[in-house]
Amino acid sequence: MKTFKMTSVAVAALFACAPSVHAACTPEDPDSGDAVTCLATDSDGFKSGKKRLTVTVASGAEVQSDAGKDAIKLQDDDNTIVNIGTIDGDDEAIVGGDGLSVINTGLIRGGDKAIVGENEDDERAANMTILNSVGASIIATGDDAIKGAENLSVTNHGLISAGDKGIQAEDETDTKTRVIVVNSTTGEIRTVDESIEGGDDSVITNLGLITSSEDDALDLGERAVIKNYGTIRNTGGAQDAMDLDSAVITNFAGGLIESLSDGAIDFDESATESRITNHGVIRGLTYGVLVESDPAEGANTAAQIIENAGLIEGGTHALFLGAGEDSYRHQSGATLRGATDFGADNDSFYFEDVLSGVVAGGAVMAGGAGEDVMSFLAYSLADLTDVVKNAGVTSLFFGAGQVNVTGWESFTFADQTVTAGDLTAPMAPVPLPAAGWLVLAGLGALAGMRRFG
Ligand SMILES: [Ca+2]
Ligand SMILES: [Ca+2]
Ligand SMILES: [Ca+2]
Ligand SMILES: [Ca+2]
């Protein structure tokens, strides 16, 4: 991020010395590197083709635009806009070039877009840096709030809201590009379409709220790095909280990744491995974590490696992982709600701790095609109290613990591995005569009796 070249003391001094009737933004025709200060209401906007300007809109000042025009337009390189007042464009509030830096503690509002990177060659500007402070707002009523190309970097402590997309990184050929966003505990990004849309190698850190009412909250490409301590949510439009190709996602305790209309985390076509570490909640109306499995749509053939110490929930499937050698570790205290389907290829499922009750409410965990292995790391084979096979589904009981599985070719315990075919009840139960059961029940002994004890 570039350094704000004018201190707040200097701004205050300029403001104090300025007569109230002073031309709003001066000098009107600066040289490259000059400081431009807007101290009152400028009704027809400010425009310059110079480089390295620092344009400061003082507290109480407002830069407006003519009808259909932009409020501040600086299309050459490395300009800085410091807004302590209001920048209000009928079309865009700010159009800036490569290396534009915007520091906003006031209001930036565009009737179309709020901040757009577009250089003097009409290419989408790269390396833009936007800082939106606590209490500050960047609002686009018609279209995207912030739009730039490669390495668009946004740090948000205030409000970013958009009638279309919140933050979009895309070049002039409509190729999505890298975006870096930090949304702090006070940060809110509220949009109708995608909240953040970008290309490969994007990095998103969220401690606040990112929410889209009709599209994906995050829509990114390959190798996204996402750290979530806050809420990332889709609320409508049959879309996802996250729509990605591949990613490393860490959802920390208290973090919520949620779709009220479709999947929480959706992986599109990719051959690149993804990792999810979850200590919070990942919850989708339809799916918790899913991959595209239809070749006609471009199937995801990669491994998804998931460690869950929190909650993963989906109305249809908690996990639907498709092709690739997928792996899921159910850590101590973890919860699954919904079925799981590990799809094609050799997949792995690890229960790291003892089971507490019926896993996933009894929903079936499918290994799918391939040689799939389910592991019970806290149990020996002798801890298995019953095996019930019914209509292709095998129910494994460890006392009160139960899992319902299908399509897993082998099961590993702490002491040994057995194939699905060899998995039977550890020993045939010794039948008691009916009278014996009644006597035992009458003595209150049945509840404490282990079937194979
Ligand atoms: Ca997969
Ligand atoms: Ca698989
Ligand atoms: Ca499989
Ligand atoms: Ca299988």
C-alpha cells in the first residue's frame, strides 16, 4: 500500500486557511506529483491526466459530477485519493489508473460504479489499493462497488455495498484476476451479485460480514487462500457462499460459511487439490461441501482434503466430493449433518475419536467407486459391538455409536484392517430363551448388558 503523502495535520492546516468561497479542488491543472485539495463543494468533478497526484477531499467537502459523468477521474499512474468528505458521482465516483490508491474515511458513492480502475488506454487498471476505514462507506447503487484488474487489494473496516458486485477483479478481456481482500471485524460487504469475484491466487481474510443476496459471496479461481473468522454468506438466488476452483480454506472457531439457497462451498472444474480446515460452521441448504461431478459441466477431478472439528451440514449432502482421492478427518467434537458421498477414486474417511451417538443422524456415508477406506482410529476391532447389513447399507455399532456406510471396501481399526466382506458381527450372539430376557429385564440388567460382552 502506498503511503499517504499528506499528514492529517497538513490537511487540517489547509482547511483552516482556506476561504469558504475557494475553488473546490485546487490547483485545477496540477503538475505530476502535486497535492490537490478539495475544500468545498465541487459540482462538476475533478479530472487530471497527470501522475502521482495526491487528491484530498477534506472533511465537509464534496466532489460531485455533472449528470452522467464521473466525480474524480485520474487515469494516469500512481495517483492517490484521500477522501475525508464525500465523493459522489452520477456515473462513477472515482475512475483511476494503474497503481491508484484510495484512502477513504468518508463516503464514496457512485450512481453506477463507485471506484473503477481504467487507465488512459482504456485498459482495466492493475495494482489498485483501496482502504475503507471504520465508519466509512463505498456504495454503488447501480453496479459494482470496486472494480480493478490484477492485484486489486482492498482492506475494509467500513461498509462496501453494491447493487451488483462488491469487489471485482477482472481485466479488459474479461479474464478474472488476482484479488486480495481483508475484511475486518467492523467490515461489511453487502451485495446483490457476487460480493468478491476474482481469479487465480486470490487471498481473502474475513473477520466481519460478507454477504450476497442473489449470487456467490466469493467467486474465485484456482489456489484461493481463504481465512474466515466471521460470516461469509449467500442468502438467495440458488447460489453458493463460495464458488471456487481450488483453495486452502481455514474456517476458524466462530466462523460461518453459509448458503441459505444452495451450497456452502462449491468447487468447479479443476485438477488442483483443495484443503478445508473447519473449526466453525460450514452449512448449505443443499450441500456443505460439493464438487462439480458432471463432465459436461467440467468436472472437478481433484482431491478435497478436509479436517473437521466443527460442523459441516448440507440438506442433501454434507460432503459430495466427486472424483479424486478425497480425505476427511472427523476430529474430536466434530459434527456432520447430512449424507456424504466421496465419489470416484480411492477415498479415505477417518474417525479420530470415539463416536458420540449416531453419526449424521443415521445418514449414509458412501465411498463411491474406487477402493475406499474408512478408519476408526480410537477403536479396536473388538470394540465393534454389532454389524447389520441391510439393502446395501452396512451399519456399524460401537455401543451407542453408529455409522451407516456403503461403498467402503475396507475398514481400519487401531489394531487391524478388515475388508468389507470380512466385516461381520464379532461373534454370534448367544440366544437367551424368552423367559431369560424377561427375567433380566425385570432385574433391570438389560440396559447395562453388552450384546457381545
Ligand atoms: Ca474430489
Ligand atoms: Ca473421490
Ligand atoms: Ca471412492
Ligand atoms: Ca468404493
